[in-house]
Amino acid sequence: MTAGSSAKTESERQLALAAAHEAAAADARAAAGRYEVAGVTEHRIARLLAPLSVYEARFLHDRRWPGSRRAQVDLIMVGKPGVFIIDTKAWKDVSIVDQRIFRGDEDVTEDLMNLADLCDRAEEDLAAIGLAPGEVHAVVVLAGRQGINARVGPVEVVGEKDLLRHIASKGERLTVTQVDEVDGRCRQFFPPVSAPAHTAPPVSVEVPVLHVQTDEPVVDEADALFSASEVEAALLEGIMAQPVEEWMTFLHPDQAKLVRRSFNGPSRIRGAAGTGKTVVGLHRAAYLARTRPGRVLVTTYVRTLPSVLKTLLGRMAPDVVDRVDFMGVHQFASSVLDDRGVRRRLDSSAADGGFAAAWNAVPMDSPLRRKGLSERYWREEIDYVIKGRGISDFDTYAELSRTGRQHRLGLDQRRAVWGLYLDYDRNLRRQRVHDFADVILLAEAELNREPLAEGYAAVIVDEAQDLSCAMARMLHSLVGDAPDGFTLIGDGQQSIYPGGYTLVEAGLSVASRGVVLDINYRNTEEILDFAHGLVAGTGYADIEGEIAKGERPRSISRSGPVPEIARCATWREHDRALVARVQRTVREIGTSLGDVGVLCASNYTADKVRKVLAEAGIASVDLKEYDGVAADAVRVGTIKRAKGLEFKQVLVASVRLSLLEGEPPSEDDAAERETWELARRELYVALTRARDGLWVGVVAQ
């Protein structure tokens, strides 16, 4: 060995060692940069998904990858839309072709298949508690990307800004009880990592842009997160893609506090059409059933609505559906009488005959005939004003303000009305029959005599403006003024029956316990503008005792096509246009038949429409039979049956042109004007059942 050779060798060895250390340090710095980027992007994803709390979302961060010593899962979300195993990739130059994914020219598809295998293993484990196949999703999120929604084999690949919308689009697949069970099972299957999880910056601290030696893209957090309006749009778009029955249980985050709000006595929730009153009432029923001892009664004047609401609650809260009774108000009253053994014979035809006989006996010179008012007007006066309040003496009727009736009655006319009522009542008793008002009064008397042995913890009344005073009084007696005991939900602008009542008459007060919903989540701006034109400026008697004007929501979140008016010369032309609209809605818009509603003013017209649809080969379901179960068939029924319901597309059949566009009767003809305004409000109800599109069929003849 020559002099200095050993020193040279050692120098070369040290230089090589230094180079190796420098390379290792560079690799370590690059790895640290990638982990730091991953930590920030994972934190952003968690923040981005926070609004899914409306879907009962639970988040499992930094969980161990089952069967691996070192690998871990970024994020697992368990909620009503299902189970999502989420892996975030801060990759650039990504392309997806024929279900394969590339980074530049490199095919990295196999990198995603491990996540797919994990998804299969998790699905197999969760099957042990009854989770259906297909409810576990492997999702790769491309950080900082937008406009990506693709599949790589079984793996769903989405951009960061597409993730919230992607998950929300699954709808409500699991119940709250299932979410709890699946969450518990996932926490066992995916245990926490042994090392402390990466601590992300607190939400309130701005995360800076990272500048690291890495080939991965670094995204400014401010650019990646959704704005509040984008979050709302994503949630709405997701749920709106589902069948309309799913939409009818959707509770907007802004409404969640109202569901849980406590009142120290009877309360009222009101708001214009489309503001979510019914869904708030439904969720409030579930909340009270979970948090109060005893049963909850949900009732309404609309006969179709209780069975629909029961189906909806059974889907969204099966754990409490057996503790909530859904009954129409007449059904409830009949159940009381059945339990007490009170015999009655409800016969509408016999009752109609009894009234016709009483009317025919009215002398021609009677004040009732001199005013030129119809037999129907006086029947309504007895049904809704006298018997609807349970008035039993003339002096009370003589001084009554007759809320909701515009035609003024003098004392002579009131005496004549009272005589007509007594004759009608005698005819009913002679035939031993009862009318619908009798059923309510008999049940109220029974409850006053002896309250229910097992009372209700709470009573929720939907479409409260349609009740009679006696109905409100009877239902209030079940719970009295107990805190959170009695909730009235409704909108006086949608009252479609003559007469009315005030809460004072019913012996209850909601002073300081009223809530107004003023954001329309259902209708497009175009639909609401069209419908509001029917009621704008017209007054109605509100149950709180004031004369209110047509109200319009403060905010409308959506826009869409202008409603279509089909002006037809003949009924045949009208029917052809209606069928064509249904077919076009399915073919061009992509709406399923089950999301289409055809609404009519009468049962006769509804039956005719169903026949016309059948002849065209279009399946339909009568709203009388509809119970909230999704089916691929058009819903057809009367406007009264449709109250509280909604449809993606609504067709209103056989509308009178004079009602849609005609001038109102003179104010001098108060009775005729009252009838016209009621008919316009009924049409308003029909129009506002439409969520996305509206068609109105008019026959000019």
C-alpha cells in the first residue's frame, strides 16, 4: 500500500457515507412533506364532511388497517348514506381511462385495489349485524381536485370538492339505530392506531400553504373547502336525487334546533307552503317519543296524511315508530267512541237526505231564501260554524263573530239558520244517524266525562288551520297546557274549508310560543311566483285571531323552468296533453312515475284521469290508497288528499280558466267572493305541491 492510500480510501468511504446520509435525509424530508400534506388534506376532508351531521354521521379518524402492522385508514364515515372508507391522495397529473387510474404515464390502479379488498372485508364483517351488501363504499379522494366522479373497479374516485355531494347523493340508506350498530362494529373492526394520531391544526386556525420538497400538489385550504351555500347545495342535490318519499323526511340543518326546542305550553309552528312544517312536525314526533315517557299522537284533518307519515317515520326512526300513533282526527274520535262502547251510525247519504228535507221545508219567504244564497252555503254554516263549535243555544250563535265567513248575517237570518239547524238535527235523530261533526262532539263529551286511562305525552296537529274549533278543543284536552304537550302546525293561507275558528274560542293560547318558518326549501322560484299570484293581497282569518294577507317566504333556494299552462279547446285535447306531459316528464326529464302527482278538484275528475292514464299504458295509484311507500306509478287524487304531500312534478288537471285568470266577484257579493277565495286557495295548495316542475291543464269551453 503506497503512502496516503489508506487516507484516500477512508476519505472516499466518508464521502460515500455522507452522500448516503444526504440521500436518506432528502428522502426523509420528502416523506415528511408528504405526511404533512396528507395531515392537512385529511384535516380538510374531515372539516368538509362536518355538515353530514344532518345524516347522523360518525367519523373514525386514523384507524388501524386490519391485518397490517403499519398501514392505517385515513377516515371512516358511518351515517345514514352508508359506510365510507376514505383514502385521500394528493396526486397530480391524474387521469382515469376505462376504469384504470394513471399518474402521468404510470398505471397506479393496483394501489387502489388494497382499499377495495379492505372494503370487502369490512362488508363481510358488518354482514354479521345485518348490514346489506353494497352499503360499504371504498372512496379515494383526490385532494384539491373538482369535477371528478368516476370508478376504478369497485373503488369510487372523486374530487375533494365533489365528496360531500357524492356521499349525500346516496340518500338515507340506514336508520339511526343501524348507524349506531354499524358505528360500534366499525370501532371494533378498525381499532385506533397504537401511536398518537396526527394532531391537525384547530378549525379556528388558518392553515398556511406548505412549501416542501415533493412532487405532490399542495392546495390552499381556503380554496378547497365549501362555502356555506355550496354545502347546502350539495346536501339538497344529494337528497333531491332520491325518490320524493326520501325528500319528504329531509330535515334542513337550520330546522334541527326547532325540532328539539322546548315550549312551556301549547305552541304553534306556521309558515307559507314549502317551508318544511310537516317534516319538522314529523321529526319532532320522533324526538318527543325518544325523550318523553308515554305515547305521542300525530293527527290531522287530511285522511291520507297519517298513513304516509307513519311510513316515513318507520323508515327514518323505526326505534320509536311503535310509540307514535298516526290517526286522522275523525279516526281518533271514532276510536274513543269504540273504546267507550258509544254506538253511532255514520251515514253521509242519510245525513244529506236529512238536510235536504230540512231545507225543502224552509218557507219561500224565509230570510235564508231572500238573499239568494245556495243550500250549500247554509249547510256549511251549520257544519262548520254551529256544529263545528259545538254551539248548543241560540244566544251563543246570535253573538258569534263567525270567523272566516264574509257574508254578514242579521239577527233574523241567524234565527232562520238556527231553525234550519234544529230541523236538520231532528231529522238525523229520527233516522238514528250521525254526521261527521257529531262524531267529534260525541268524542269530546266522552273525554270530558272521563279522560283517557293512558294519556298522551304529546299531541302534534298538522294542517291545524283545517280543524274545527271542537276538534282543536278535543285534542287540546288530551294534554292540556303541559310543556311541549300540544303543537299546532299549519298555514292559514292554505285553509280550504269554509268558516274557521280562533285559538281563543278553543280555550288555548300560544302567546310567545309561536315560530314562523320563512325559507322555502321545496319550490322553485318560478313555481312559487306563479302560485303566489293566486293569493297575493287576499286576506284570510288566521287561527290566532288576526286577518292576515297572503304571505311569501323570505328566501327561496332554487330556480327551474317556468310552469306550463296548457290551454285546450276540448276535454279530449286536455287529456291528450296531460298524457303527453307525463310521458315527456319521464322520457326527457328523467323523473320516475312515482315522483309525479296529478291533482284534481274532485274525485270524479281524479277517476277520469286514472282511466285516461290507464288507456295510455301508464300505471297510477289513487291517493286514497297511497301510504308513503315508493312505487313506479303516478299518484292521482284530489287536492284535499294531497295536503301535506309533495311531488317532484305536479300536473293540475281540469282547472277552470275563470279561476286561474278571472276577476274576483264584487265585494258586495261577500258569499260568492268567499267561495272564490277558497277555491283559489285550494288551487294554490295544488300548485305548491310541485317541487321541480308544474303543468296546469285548462279547458276554455
